[in-house]
Amino acid sequence: MTCQGKVSINDTSGAEAGADMGAEVRAALAGDPPSLPCKYFYDDRGSRLFQEITRLPEYYQTRTEESVLERVADEVVAAVGARELVELGSGSGRKIRLLLDAMARAGHLERCVLFDINERDLEQSVRALGRDYPQARVRGVVGDFTQGFAGVGPGGGRIAALFGGTIGNLHPRDVPAFLARVADLLEEGDGFLVGIDLVKDKRVLEAAYNDAAGVTARFNRNILQVMNDRLGADFDPSAFDHVAFYDEQNAWIEMRLRARRAQGVRIPGAGVDLRLAPGDEIRTEISCKYSRASLEAKLPGTGLRLGQWHADQANRFALALLVRDPEARR
């Protein structure tokens, strides 16, 4: 699909996406614990619910990250000499605009690429940014960043960004390989700006995922509706309780759905028949929390080194600028 002027959308997800989803869900449900890939939260309804979550009083992440970025955006852009921004995520909200505004102030804004799994959100974001930043060529690429970055193209004068603590949704063992793939998008001196939710008091963390209004619970249960819509499953989302807790040993928040009653669920598109007893749980997300030291421990061999570290005064959230350095890859 191509839009008018200097905005465009490329879908690199492939015709086998439905079959791939079925195989992925089947493998995840066969794991220990049984799980569902958290990327499937983000259908249109899930994306709207998540935007609602970011405005909740308990959810400190978004407003804290924005305050840090507002303070350091010009410094980050200057360090990289960025002419192109690649955001892993299709946001047209304040965070990406803070970076684009800094690039525009430096007189270097030429291109913006948004990479996201939700095509409708991506198209809306590309159109909005193309309208508001007419000096830039704005392009959208539909894809799953856990699988690769087909369609993004080579770097040079590029800053990539992954906001919102989203890197925490990757299992820690998968982070170095992910960072190495990002490094392959960059040329020497290019940067990767990563939002990092930091280890902190357990009560603060658990409150952020168990909001009083129940929005996160609705967001969590919506993944079952995605299974119904896309794989022909017959989940009853109302038959599951939202569970979120902080696992201090692993330094991650874990979200689960707990069956309220015995039930059988068919998922034809994944070739799965589930038998659930009361209290059985399906893990839907991990959200790892990092320190500066634990993030740096993931960098050796990736081709990236830590160039800048910016945290808020209360040390709740940080932005890490990782710089492409060929000497950092073994």
C-alpha cells in the first residue's frame, strides 16, 4: 500500500503470517509454563487499551520516559548526528516527536521509518507524521521486530529507538541476539536509544500492572479475543482472572491469565485443544526490569556499547544510548 507524497507503507510480513501465528501459539502453549506471545496483545482494541494504560496514575513509565527524553533529546541527536529516525513501534505520540523536533532543530531531519506489527496503527502514524514533518520522508514497514527488520534498509546517520521499556518483554536470554540484529541496521557511530524500566520497589512495580480501574486486566484478557478472532479459538475471556506479580529472582513482572473454572478450549488455527482446571494459568507477558549494570552485561559481542545513560531523579526509568561500534562485536 502506498500513500500520496512522501509517506508510504511496506508490508514485509508475508502471506504465511496466519500459519506462522498458529505454529507460534502452538509452541508457546506447549511450553512450561504455557504461554501466549505478548506481541498478539496489539490488535486495534489492544492498542487502544494500552494507550489508556499509559495515562493511568499507577503507570509511571510513559510520563517518566517522556520527561527524561524532553531533557536529553538534543544531546542524544547531536551525539549521533542523526538524519534518520527508525522507531521500532508505530507511535505518533510525544516521544517520537521529541526526537524528531530535536533533529529538526539541528537542521538534519531527512527521513523517518516506523516499524510495527499493527498495520492500521502504522498507517495512521505514518500519515500523521508525514503531515506534521513535511521536510522528512516518512515510511512505514509492517513487521515483527522479534523476527528481523526486513524492509528497513541500511543505516548511516541513523538513530533507532525502542521506547516504553519494550525491551523488557524479551526474555533475557534473547536480548543479546536482538541487540546484534539492531546493530546490523546501523553504521559506525549510529545509535540505538532504548527505554529501560529500572528495578525498584516491588509495590510500585506491581501497582503499575494492577491498576485500580482494571484497564490492564482488560488489556490482558483481550489477547484471548485475538486468539478467537485470528485463530478461530473459543476462549471465554470473562472466564479468566488477570494476575500480575513481580518475580524478584528474575527481576521481571509476569502477567498471567488464571482459569476461574474447568474448561475446554479449541484453537483450530493452532491445532490445539486445551483442557484447563480451575486455577490453571497461561503466561501472557514478562516485563524485565534492568539496572545500568545488568543492561551493560548484555552488550558484549553485540556490536553496541553504552554511549550515554540518562535516568530520572528518582531512578525509575532510564534512556540508554547504545552506539554502533565494530570493535564491540567478537
